[in-house]
Amino acid sequence: MAPKEVKYYDDDPLKLNNNFQFFHNKNKFRKDLNNLQYLIKDYLKIALHAPGIRDSYINQEYTESSLILIFTTPDMIHNANKIFETCEREIGLGCYYVKTTSEYIFLKANDMKGMRAGLDVLYEIFKQTLEDYFNQKKFEDYIKIRPFEIYSCT
């Protein structure tokens, strides 16, 4: 199903490196991150970790009502509250919101149906990006993901 909204930006791309991790706020979708981790490991031969977001990095009110994934570096996760505030958006049940910048990928959903749909979209984005990178064989360059926003519902 096509997303309800897609916006692309001409800002600096996210440059993937092995410092990135999949920070999450709920253990109930932790195992759903395995596909993303295995995909990256298959292509890059590195294992990216998926730790929880420490309570001291994000307000409890943000995590009570939302399922959150922030793909970023350990240094950037200290700004989880700012990231959340920058990405704040009302979303319905079964829906998800994804935003990428040069520093992170943010995924938010209110339920597991929306989170799984958002994770599926991230999987496809990573897969296409990695396939393109290896097909171009420009290994002296970073793996880049152009900044965008997606809002969609299942």
C-alpha cells in the first residue's frame, strides 16, 4: 500500500557507519528488529546493536503512549527528547511515522500493527540502499540515505 504522505528533503544524507544502533523504547518489539540487524549483517558483516533507550534520555510521557525506534549513534541518543519533539506528530492506530535526517532515523507508532508496518518499510529502505551501494561499487564513499518523511497506515 502506498504511503499517505512522502516528503523528500535536499539536506545532507544520513551516512551509515558501524557506530549506529537501533535504540528502542519497548521490549515488546525488540525481536522485530532482528530482520533489520540480519540484513545489515548480511551486507556489511557487522552486527549493529539494539539497546533500549535509557529512561534518563527520554521523557516517560513520550514512551508511555508511543512505540519508538531511533536509529542513531550512542552520542546522538542523548538527545532523544529533542529528536522526539522534532518528530512529534499525531498518528492513529495502525499508522506509523518515519523521519530521517543526517543524524538519525526516527520511527514512531502507537501500536504493534503500525510499528511492524514501519519496520517493514525501514527494511525495504535499507535493503534498496544497500543493494544500490554494492551495485555501484563506490566503496570509498559512505552508504547514504536521503532525508525524508513518511506517514502511512496499514
